[in-house]
Amino acid sequence: MKVWAFSLALFLMTLVVSPAIGYGETLVLLGDSLTFGGDKFVQIATKAKVFNLGVVGDTTMSLWGRLDEVVKLNPDRIYLQVGINDLGNNFSAEDIVQRHERIWAELTEKIPKVKIYVCSLIPVRESYFSHRPHRLSNAYIRVVNTELAKAAGKKGLPFIDLFTPLVGPDGELPQALTYDGVHITPLAYQVWLATLKPYLPEGVNHLDRPLDAEP
């Protein structure tokens, strides 16, 4: 069966089973180019409003500086994935965690009802880089993810592990899932979506419409 036909069949089945589940929630995907790239490939079928606020080149610091656009949307759920560009600039795990905590604190202060889901950094394929900062490695990404998970746990925030489902047997991002060692393919975004599903509103479990489409 063609992929589009399979997705359509799932969509029609869900309309019959749960036509209004998830209605009314506003979801924000917040991050850097990895989130931005998902706008083309990751689709969520829901009557909730879904906004992709990924910005190419964003770091934890630059993302923190644009939280007003998130606050204006007054979302119910935020899925935050950022930090790989920090490593590209050779910032430490401690730097990334501290800046994450600032982001969490400001969002919870200004949007008290919001549910924040902290997503891990994903693996890279190191062989693509002839020169790279020493912290842009899978070994160090694991360190960052461990510290992020600890910090999120202390704040009572769900931590979503995207690293494990995307890492290959060699401990790196599989070559088939990346264009350049960092950015990922449509297939990888489907893995990303499958990992997010347990944390999405009830009934949001199949493919239908672009993340930034109007409901």
C-alpha cells in the first residue's frame, strides 16, 4: 500500500473512532533547525492548533530571547528540543542545562497552565565532520542528555528520549537518516513523531496535516 494511502486510511479510521479528541489544545514545537525541518515531514492529525517555532541556527540562548512569541500563543503544551548548536559552539553540558532551566522558568511563570516536554538531543554522524568542536560528539551528547533528564526530573517535567530510537548499532546517527551528519531525513522524522506520540493529546496518533496548518 502506498504511504499516502495508508496515512489516509488511518485518518479515516480515527475520524470514526474519536472525531473530537484533542480539540481545542494549542501545541508548540520549539527548537532549532531540527524542529524547523520537521515542518515538511512530521505531520500530526488533530483538531488542536499546532505551531512549529523551530528557527534555523537557534541556540538555547537565542531561543530564550524569543520566548515572547511563544507566550503570545498561550499554548497548552510545548515540546522543546534545542542544544546541538550550543555544542557546535563548544558550550558545555552545564551551560545547556542552565539555559534550559531559564527557558522552563520563564515559560512556567508566564504560562502557568503550560505542560513543557523536554526532548533530548539526537545523535550525530561524526564521520561527516572533517573538523568539529570536541563536544559535538555522541559521547558528549549522552552527557548532555543525562544532565537534562536529571534537571527536568527535579522540576517535574517529562523528559522525552529521542536519542535512543535514532541511534544506530555503531553508536551514531545512521547514515540513512541524515543528510549532513546533523540534519535528518523524513524517515527519521517519522521515528521522532512515533516517540512523541505517548506525550501528545489523546487521539493524536496518525498522519494528516502540516504542523503549521490552520485547524
